[in-house]
Amino acid sequence: MADLVYPPVIALAKTMFRLLNMRITVEGAEHVPTTGGAVIACNHVSYLDFIFCGLGANPSKRLVRFMAKESIFRHRVGGPLMRGMRHIPVDREAGMASYKAALNNLKDGEVVGVFPEATISQSFTVKELKSGAARLAAATGTPLVPMVLWGTQRFWTKGHPKDLTQRGIPITIIAGEPLHPTRRDNADAVTAELRTRMTAMLDRAQREYPDRPEGVFWQPAHLGGTAPTPESLLAAD
């Protein structure tokens, strides 16, 4: 099936990047395979993350089919775009249907994007991960590519108003060496290793980020920001 919607959306996004003079750094893009199925597991700090996670696969000329909550597909503007780009709706009351759809995409040689934290991390650290990404990769024999984003939270994140007009914001995208889980592997153990790798990658992205002010909402507490700590969020839950 021809992709009639996805390429124009990518072109529009790249135009937006240029107009806003975004300083985008993509590292490790060679870890996204140029052919065949793959699962990309990405951290989640912003409502815009699917755009930049997809950009991380762009050097390999891959279009990522993201698993996203079903309500987005009912939005009068977002819905037609999501369906046109053949993303995968996730209904938390009937999750098996979306899991099977992702399996079929992978078996057809597609790249499936997953945010295994399930929701935005308000602490801007890597939360506990769901095991779905590991199970998908193991069931289909496809590589599991860890990816992290940093800087996207400055535009629009949970609990803060969006500001899509900022210029010159640095954005870091890092893809790591793939894991290759099999059906014999324990999904929880693979997920733990995935989280370890994503945490190390995010720590480096934060440490090497060109803007590191203290006292701002978009910095994690351990770097002097005002974001809530993981412990305080757990206590609130």
C-alpha cells in the first residue's frame, strides 16, 4: 500500500524544524535497520515525541508505525492523519487487538514505534517500562532498538502549556545498539536491560545537552531543575 500521507507530513515537519531553527542532533541512526521489521522503544517526555522518534529513523529511510492511544484516532484533525500514516490505535480495554496489529506490521517488515513507559515521564527520567516492546521483538525475531529524546519537553509536556514558537531549541535524538530477544528469553529481563540502556543513553543526552540552566521546569530534579522527582510521583500515585 502506497504511503500518500506520511511523506507530506514529514516534509511539513522538516519545514517547521527549519523555520524554528531547531538544532537537531541525531546519533546512532545506523542502528535502525534499513530493511525488515524492527521495534523502536523510545522514552516519553513530550506530546511531540512521535515526530522526533520518527525523525531518528529517517536516515535509514524508514517510516515508523507508532502505537498510540485510541483517543487520538478520534480527533477530528489528528485522527485522519494517524490513520493515513497507518499508526496503530491502542485501546487499553482491548489491548490484544493492537498487539496483534503490531505483530502483523512487524511480520510485514515494518518498523513499529513503542513508548514503553506508556505515559509521559514528568520527572524526565526513564520510568518503569511495560514489557510489550520486548515481547513484540521476541515474537517476531526482530531487533529491539532503544532510542531516547531530549529537548522536546521544552515545547509541550504534561502539566505545562505548549509553546511551539521557541526558536533555536536543541533537540537530541540517540538510537542505541539493538537488543535481539528471542522467544526463549524472559520478557521482564529483556525489559530491564532495555531500561538500563535507555537510562544510560538519556543520562548522556542530558549531560551533554548544550543548555543546562537550573531552576527550570524542563530539567530533572537531579540536574537542578524543578521537575518532580520519581519518588514524589510514586508517592502521589
